[in-house]
Amino acid sequence: MLMLLADPEAFKASEEAVGASPAVTELPFLNIWRHLDRRGLPVPQLHHYDQTGGWLLLDDLGDLQLCHAVQGQPVEVIRAHYRQAIGELVRLQTLASAPPDPACLAFGRRFDEALLMWEFDHFVEYGIEARQGRALPPAQRRAIDAAFRPIAVELAAQPPCFTHRDYHSRNLMLRDGRIWLLDFQDALLGPPHYDLASLLRDSYIALPDELIDGLIDDYLRLSGQAGRRVADPQAFRRLFDLMSVQRNLKAAGRFVYIDRVKKNPAFLPSVPRTLGYVRANCLRHAELKPLADLLAPLVPEWSSSQSGEPAGAST
């Protein structure tokens, strides 16, 4: 068993609460855990919660994260593990989304345009301005915001589903031959592309493009079998790329924020890979070229050898 200390900060209003959000009256981890457990999803068993003492007693899922399970493995092994993660994601989006549970915090918060723009702004504030040591000129900042806005508008318009929000290789544990979920306390409603982008454009591991293409096909097939058929796979893939740009920019800014504000530099080595994904997606879509042109002088990784990596799984 594993004892987990409850973070007192979890009960405070989120810094990302840019719109109306439900009041936090209990530990978000416990609230989301209860919803997922009732829907039969693979979360660790909770044996005891001591609210006064501020600790939870959970099953110990071990230390085999997905990123460790695939490190140095042949592509067939990597594909098998990721297909399992894709299958679990489809189950999560299907079982946790409907019927809605008004008691679950996730159903009272959503990736709307305001939150998506907040995350874009978070990248500008920390991924650009904090690293440069100066604020951008107002006109330059307005131009970047104007390039971000259509992406946020289009993504916010997608039919939402239950979104884990950190569905990536460090939060997926392998035990007893299956995938288990961790760190789901920030769950909300969002585009189905969000968790898929978190998994396949992961800041902590690089997957070959051909493997990603096949895994997206697996996702579309399994979603159809679960009653969540995607009518236009090509349009879905484009939205996946747009979501990846948004998600990866936010993550890069967050890593710098954690260094500068939380005094924890551990995530900085993941910044070049994360920004490399953004550059690759901007080059893939002509509509993103104006954004790439605006960001290129401000992202040093794009003009250095750090901007890309050879295809393959690496951590």
C-alpha cells in the first residue's frame, strides 16, 4: 500500500480558473477518483482517507511507468503498450463521459476558449518573456494572440468528453498486465483530441511519426466500436495537430514556470522536444505558417540542433 499526503494547495482556487468553476469542497483527487472508480476504470483502490491528518492510503501501483516499459524496446513492443494505452483512453472517454455526474468536479469545468487562451498566454509569459527577461512589445504580443485565437476558438467548439488532462507516459502505470491511471485530479471536459495529443506528442518520450499515424488509426477504430465514430478521419487528424500545438506550447511554458516560480528545474530538459513538436506541426500545416513566423525569432530551439530528434522512442 502507498500513503499519499494531500496537498493543502489543492483546496485553493486554481490559478487557471478564468471563468465560472465549481466550488472545491473536497479533495479533487478524491472527487475524481470516486467518479472513475464507479465507472469501472483502472484507478488505484482507496483504502482510507484521513481528512484531518491530510493523507490517503492507496494501492501501490509499483514504479513501472509506460515511459520505462518502452525504453529501449523494439517498435513491436512499443506499439503493443501504446495500443493498450489507446484502448484505455477510449474506455475513459466512453465510460467517464456519459451519463454526466453533477457531483464530479470534471463536469463543472471545461476547456473553453478562455482557458485555452490562458494556456497560450502562459507560454508567452514563461516560455518567451521569462526566458528573455523582458516583456514583448504590445504590438508583437497582440499579433501572437491573434494567431492563437482561431486555434482556441476551433478547439473549444469541438464536442467535449471527459478529459484526464495529463494522460501521458509518466502517469500511466503498468501492473498485472494492464494500464492504471494516476494524477487525474485536474480532469475536466475537453476535446477528445486533448488526451490523445498528451499521449502521442508526449514531452517525455518521442515516438516515430509512422507509429503515431498507426496509433491514431487504432484510436479511430476503437472509438467507432465504442459508439464514438469519427465521421471525417482527415479532419480529426488536423484537429489533433492543432491540439498538439496548443498542448505542447502550454507544457513548455509550464516547465519554465515550474523552474522559475517553483524552483524546480527538473522539467527543463523536456522543453526542446516539446517545442520541436510545435515546429513540426507548424511546418505540416500551411495555416500555421503565420504563427510559426511569429514564434521563430522567439524560440531559440527552432534555430538550433535541439529543435528535433531522430525518430524513435527515447526518454
